[in-house]
Amino acid sequence: MSGLLAGKRILVTGVLTDASIAFHVARLAQDEGAEVVLTGFGRLSLVERISRRLPKPAPVIELDVQNAEHLDGLAARVGEHLGEDANLDGVVHSIAFAPQDALGGNFLNTGWDSVATAVEVSAYSLKSLTMALLPLLERRGGSVVGLDFDAQLAWPKYDWMGVAKAALEATNRYLARDLGGRNIRCNLVSAGPIKSMAAKSIPGFEELADVWNTRAPIGWELTDPEPAARGVVALLSDWFPKTTGEIVHVDGGVHMMGA
């Protein structure tokens, strides 16, 4: 078998529709020779249906990152599909959520409960997911890759999700620090906006996305998740053996543009 991920086993979270970056990561990973397992939250039948659109249908495991029982049993459930003694070579974190009152220009009025939910689901879950899968990842080392949205700036209407993404970036650095000794790399892909199911839940998404129409020096296509997915697959591969704690921008160059 040949390919960038030949012989590797990868777990991908966050596949909900075939328009998502996570779906295209799973598709490209399979094209590059990986065995893929998916997780889904809530609408499992939908995730299973979307899984059948992959080159090879992938098993789907239910995972709520706020559910301790789900996290405690995750490694065993992955093992049921990969074999009890199997390792895991890569994990893709594509999980984010903020209650509606934490978005849309309500920043100054958002209560702590909603902020806590946004941070737990969107940032802390990178740590809890990685630790849940550590018994499989540390068998021969691996790569954890999370999906990010540039937290250097304050974006219109993004509010507490922007804060949660800043927390995600910090979490990634500390995970990279503490897991490097176990040969586990932790990196993020900071992607430009994509018209996906997640985007529909962000009030004012069109206003935010319009920035890319005018400021991406190499251009950006809101309906094309593949460039970001390729970045994730590259970081999952062995071609970045000493890269960790990094944020790779796949955003058409907008992150580095001034006025």
C-alpha cells in the first residue's frame, strides 16, 4: 500500500456533512492509505449516512466530549474496530460549539455558563480527547491535529467562540510540551471560513467571511474545504516529524495581511 498515510490508523471527529473539513480529512486520509474511524455527537444516523460517502465506509462511534463515560470508554471502543492491541497514529479534533448568546455581538452580556460551555467543548476537549486516546497514541507515537480559526484578532460577531479558539491555541501548546516526550505531536490548522453546518450557527458569518473576498492574496473559496483538509493530512503524516505546538495557517494568507 502506498500513500502519505499508508498503514496508519486515524480517528476523525466532527464529521456531520460532506461539506465539512473533517469529512474531507477522512476522505483524503483514506485516499492516502489510512484506516479511519469517525466519531459523532447526537445525530449518529446522519454521520453513518455521510460515512457511506467516503471511499470506504468508516465505523462511527458516539462521542460527547462533555460525557465522562464516553471519554473513559473511548479507547476501548476504538479498539473494537482496530483490534485490542492496535495503536492509533492520528487524531483529528474538529469539535466546537458555543451557545447562541455567546455569539452574534452579545459579548458584554454573555453569562459564565455559556462561556464555560464554549471553552469546555471547543478548547478543553482537545486535552480530554487526547488523554482519552493516549493509551493508543503512545504505543508508537502519533499526531494530534485540531481545527482552528485565527484567534489573533477580534472578529465581527465571533465573540466568545473567538476566546475559546484562543484557549484552544494555548491548549495545543501545552499538550505539545507535555506529550513530546511520548513522541506525540500536537498541531493546529487555522483554516479560513468554510460554508458548512458549523458556519450556519454563527450569526453574521457572511460579514466575517466577506473579509476573505478582498484580503486573501492567493484567493479563498468559501465552498472548498479541501485545502484545509490537505493541511491536516500533511500534519498527520510523517513529513513533519519534528513539528509540534505549531499553528499552520491555511487561509489564503489573510492572517498576515495588514490594512
